[in-house]
Amino acid sequence: MSLELESVTLGYPDGERRRIILDGMDLAVAGGELVAVTGPSGSGKSTLLAVAGTLTPPESGRVVVGGVDAGSLRGGAAARLRRERVGFVFQQANLLGSLTARDQLLLAAHIGGRRVRAADRARAEELLGRVGLAGKEGRRPHQLSGGERQRVGVARALMSRPAVLLVDEPTSALDRERGADVMALLAEVVREQGVAGVVVTHDLENASVADRVVALRDGRLTSPVRSAR
């Protein structure tokens, strides 16, 4: 499995009580598989992504990314695992207004602390073409539609060839047609790139493109709402 959460528990103080957000949660996602996580607002879906992406350590349990136990890493090693093995796509694409679509991806490569190479440029061109932006590599965010900006975000998240792709409500700012296009794209690139994909969404119709759809309730994931295979 490319992503494994084993008996993960996390909570926080809530007045005089303690609220458990993730309660002994188990989740395993294979490379090339897309899992959609649904649930009501406040159920902990974004917290689940933060833990899976090693941004927030669990109180107990294990998070394994690409075969590496994230809990065994410290400092720079933990940051390097997150940078190299986890790709994030957020509700808003959060693109830098002064950079072209191509440069958004190249910046992601440069953050790794090395100079941009010819291979990085070729990878950026390949990914932008794959997400349907061939011929728009030189456009800046204001020259792209909302759906196109999200596509740049997806391509950027794949630049480092991650083991895991985590996506938080990618269609919330899009109309239904563009939202459906982005979800279909995510399903396709997860399978093609062989990454373990987890997408949080409130839209069950859009979630239908996933291999599995599960619901987060009371800190646990239910049995699959639907399995596509």
C-alpha cells in the first residue's frame, strides 16, 4: 500500500471535554486507487488529510507513506518525506499571480533546494499537457478559468512524483460541469501516475468517479458507500 493509516487517533479540547476527531481510524490506499471521503461539515475530513499528509501528527497510531513510517522521522527527514512523497491539492489553487502555469510547476521543483533541470522542464510540459493545458503553459492565473487553475494545481502536486495525492474539496469553487471535469481528471491521473489518491468531497455525485467512497462519522470511516470495482 502507498498510504496506510493504522489505528490513528487525534482529538482536541472542546470546553471541559475532549473531542475525538479521529478515533482509531484505519485506512489503506493502494497506488493507482482513488478513495473519496464524504461526511458532514466538522466531521474531520480535512483533519484526516492533514494527518495522512504528515502535516499533523496523530496522538497514537501509525501513518505510513510510500512504505516509510512517518512517525519514525524527525526534523528535516519528515519535511523531506512530505515534500517528495506527498502531493496536495487545495480548495483554492493558490497560484502565484506573477508566475506562468509552467513556472508554478517549476517552482515546486525548485523548493526542493536544487536548480531546475531540463528534466524538470520536460516533466512540467508533460503534466500540463496531461491535464489539458497544452498551449496554455505560458498563461498566468488571471488568464485561466477556475477549472484551469485547479488543473494547474493538480499538475503541480504531481511534479515530485509523489506516492500519495491528497485533495481537499477541489470542486467547491466550481460549477457542476467544471467540478465534474476536475474529478474525472483526478481519477484518471491517479491511475495513470500510480499514486494513492484521497479526495475529500461533499458531492456524492462527483465522488462516483472514485474506486471507493467512504463516509467519515464519529471519528471512523464507514464501510464503503460504493465500490466501483
